[in-house]
Amino acid sequence: MKMGRHCYQPERKWAALAGAAFTLIIAACAEHPSAALVSASADVAPQEYLIGPGDTLQVFVWENPDLSATVPVRPDGRISLPLLQDVEASQKSAAQLAADIKAGLSTYIREPIVTVIITDFVGPYSHQIRVVGEAAEPKAIPYRTDMSILDVMIAVGGLTQFAAGNRAVLVRKADGRDQEMPVKLDDLLKDGDLTANVPVMPGDVLVVPQSWF
């Protein structure tokens, strides 16, 4: 019987250690809610960039330089090319648009080879990160894969001297409703606390309020 009791002691020891580790993880997440947000968003699949108004496109038609052009995407989401007018570009990937242009040019030339390169991009609203309030340069910036709040801050030049960085809020659309998540920008930018560096998603709005005097 003594041997039986000794056989179960290691299992009880490991169970106790596992329980203690789990308790520490929960406590850490409670202390740093941004860390929980990072892990919750870590498995989000990268999204393919979609063309939007304001983007600039280079369209190459192989062996047809007269049909190649660098064109802006108009506010209505369309582009104009030699032989093709009012081609819908918005909400399409570069590959999808190239396929549409190829189909249109097939009426005029045999088996065209078309490549579309996005040289200057903003993207549709659903793929932008918008920053309002006390940022050095409040503006909309295109979302990129694995983008974080630190990347956003670099793109807008940081905060103004009047910003209340630790009262900033990230607004995200979920299930048809706006959800607000607090972010600690002062902790991130001034103290170097990387637990405050949370991931962002396409369509997020970062609101930076003014400090109270």
C-alpha cells in the first residue's frame, strides 16, 4: 500500500504545478489586458489587400507599351485605360483586376498578358486604420498584415504634447456593433511597455483624447 501511495505523488505534484501556472497566466492577463488581446488576435488569417479609391496602379500589358499606363483609382472606384474606359477596380485584388483587364483587352488583341502593381495605396475604408484626436498627424492609413498599434503610431508621427495616451481607445466593429478596447499609448511610447503593443485589424479606429488640465 505504501508503494501505491508513492506512485501517485508525482502526478499530484505535476497537477499542483499546472494549476499554479494556470493561475499565474490568468493573473497576468488580468494585470495586462492588452496581452490577452494580442493572444486572442494572433490566429487571425492575413487578408489580401484590396484596391480602393486614391490608390495608384501601374498596369503593364506585355509587348504593348501603348496600352500600359500608370493610373489613379478615381473616387468612384474606377480606372480608365487605353481601349478600356470605366474599369471597376475598387474592392478587387491586383490579380483580380489584371484578369478583368485581360478579359477586356482580349476583344482587341490576342491573349494579352497583363500585370497590375499597386504603387501607392490607401485601400477601401474597410481596410484602413483611421486615427483621430491628439495624434501628430491624424489620418487614415492602409492596413498591412500583422500590423500593431506601434506601427500605427509610427505612421502618424506619435502623439501631440496634449494627448492623453493612456486613455486612448481602439474602436472595432464586431457583430454589427462598435466595441471599445482601451490602449495604453503612453506606456508603450514613453515607457517602452511592449505588453501595450496590441494588434490592429482592418477597419479599426484609434481615438486619442486630449489630456485634462
